[in-house]
Amino acid sequence: MSLCYSSTFITLPSSKNQTFSFNFSSNSSQFINLFKVNSTPYSPLSSFSKKPNEPIKYTKQKLNLFASISPSQLVETTPLTFRTKNPKDVNVLVVGSTGYIGKFVVKELIKRGFNVTAIAREKSGTKGSNDKETTLAELRGANVCFSDVTNLDTFDESLKNLDVSFDVVVSCLASRNGGVKDSWKIDYEATKNSLLAGRKLGASHFVLLSAICVQKPLLEFQRAKLKLEDELVKEAEKDDRFSYSIVRPTAFFKSLGGQVDLVKDGKPYVMFGDGKLCACKPISEQDLASFIVDCVMSEDKVNKILPIGGPGKALTPLEQGEILFKLLGKEPKFLKVPIGIMDFAISFLDFLVKVFPSLEDAAEYGKIGRYYAAESMLILDPDTGEYSDEMTPSYGNDTLEDFFARVLREGMAGQELGEQTIF
């Protein structure tokens, strides 16, 4: 049975020579253990030393009680959640399913046996290059729903027509270009829509793909992501039946592969400053997808912000270039660009925006380039204000060297930067 109490004490009538004691666990908002024991007056019980008829006090204002009384045995019952189910009985909704990371998340979920509903645009991929047939082929094994997650009414109606409830929502949504309006439209509004729509259909856990760079928010897409992160935390605080996992990865492999073909053709490897400004622990799309799917069922990832990088030590641009030249068997050749050049360009664009507001996104792109040229994609140590290799967790097996070797053999197919290209 399930009883809900809102008072600050509980008393239960008992039969002769018997008393009931409640043993509250540290997660007493979820369940309590009910014991039936023989007792004598004033005997200490397992969790409390109380006089008869003295009220048992607890600190939660709202307590869900799941109990079954048996005259002969200890009974422990807990509320069932999706984490007690077999993956084949867990329904997962994925938004951003056709993105660079999203499609790998869908494949990993299917591989592990989950029931997956993937939301996609009718035209997806870089600059809308993929049609419905291509998307269906890429997401084979999932139930693909074509809808517009930026429009809550449309999205709600699409999900309603599926006639299915969900246990988990996984959001891999990300702004296509980092522009001001697009950042708020996708990283905040569309992601918030997926939270609202999923909650209406029963979802009790939300896995968010965020970014490690939100630790130092100087860009609009970072502020948009942080606002959504904050709302997830507040939702969990006000409803103990809801939880979240916020995944903050470091750099993706593809973001570091833009110069492979140039170096292969004999061009120098370009870096800013001395080549040591922006270190990272890059992570492959497959390893990151695996970590994200871990968050669906793992209790130790509930209600946590989870920074994550790939295996090995952090690599500076200088070290990344050296790896590439080594694989090519060439003498390293670098072009070091003063970071001040970008500062001058950004100042000039900011001035122009005051006269021509339509240049707002151009100025933001300049700031994005400047940020990634100077800031490390590692945990920012709050005590020192410095980025820390040691504090940044590692996950997976794929290394940047392996990625570079594959790209040298096979090219950048599937790793295109599209609207995010810097070099």
C-alpha cells in the first residue's frame, strides 16, 4: 500500500504486547522499513529509544510509505522505478538524434537493448543535407519520429500520436553555429521543450549533453546551457521523483581534425600563442555516447554534473601537432599566430555591431574562436583558478592518435565540421 503523510509525526495503533517501530533510511523520502517486533516497556528498539506512545519524529515534510505488514517476517518494499527494469522494458526518448553525438547515442542505446524513440527533423544533418530516408537508415532500430522540437505544441502533438510513455529523456541538442539567437533557441528553448514534453509522458530522468566550457561562461551558448542546467537542478529539488545527469565533455575528436588534410598536403600546423594555451582530453563520439548511455541506468550518476574526457593526459595544440607530424613521418612545421590578432578583430566587430546589429552573430563567432584558441577544455580548479589535467576524469579507449591515423587513411567522412568550421 502507499500512504502519503504531511505531518511531522506518525503514530500507529498496536495490538497487545506488540509495538511497531519505523527504521528510516537515509533516503527516507523514498521508502521506510516496517518491523513488527516483540517488546517490553521502555526497551530500546533498533533505530529509536522511545517511550510507549511517544511520537516518532522525522524531518521530511512529505513521506511516501510503502509497507506490507506480516506477522512473521521483516518486509522491505521500495517504489519501483525504471532502473529496476530490464532495458527492453525501458523507453528512452532521444532529441538531437541526428547530430554528431546523438546518432551514436541512439546506436548505443539500441545495442544495449533499450526501446528508443528518436526525434529528427525532416531535413537533418549539415545544412539539412539528409532526407527522411537517409535519417531512417542512420537510426535503424529506433522508432523515428519526425517533428519540430523548437515548437512545443507541435512536439507535444507528435509525441501524443505515438501513444507511448517514456522513462528517460536524453538530449543531445546543440546550437548549429553558436549564434546568439540560435543558441537560445536550441541550447535552452528546444531542450526545455524536450524536458516539458517528456515529463508530460512520464519521464523521470533527464540526461543532458552539455559542455565543460560552461565553467567559464563568456559566450551565449554557454549561458543558454547553464540556464537549462539550473532548471534541471531546481526540478529535481522540488520533485524527488525526478532526477538528472548533466554530462560535460571536453573537446570532440572532430574539432581537432580540421587541419589533418592541410598538414598532409605539406601545410604548417596552425596554433595560437605558443601552442600551449588550450589543452584538452579529447573524447571520441563512441566513448562519449557510451558514457551518456551509462547515465540512463547508473545510480551513481544521478543528480550529478559529470565532466568527462577521453583517455590519457591532456594534450596541448603543440602536442597534437607533433602527434600528427609523427604519424606522417614529417618534420614538424608550425605557424604560431599571436592571440592579439583575434582580440583586435573582436573589438572591431563589436564596434560594427553598434552600427549594424545584423553583424551580431559574426561578432559572436569571433568570440567563440577566441575562446577555443585560449581556454583549455579541462576542469577549472576553483581553488587555483587554473585548468587541471589531474582533476578532469578520463573515460574510454579511443585516443587522438588513433583518430588522426584513421583520418589519414580514410579522410574526414562523417567528421565534417559544417557550420562550426574555424580553420
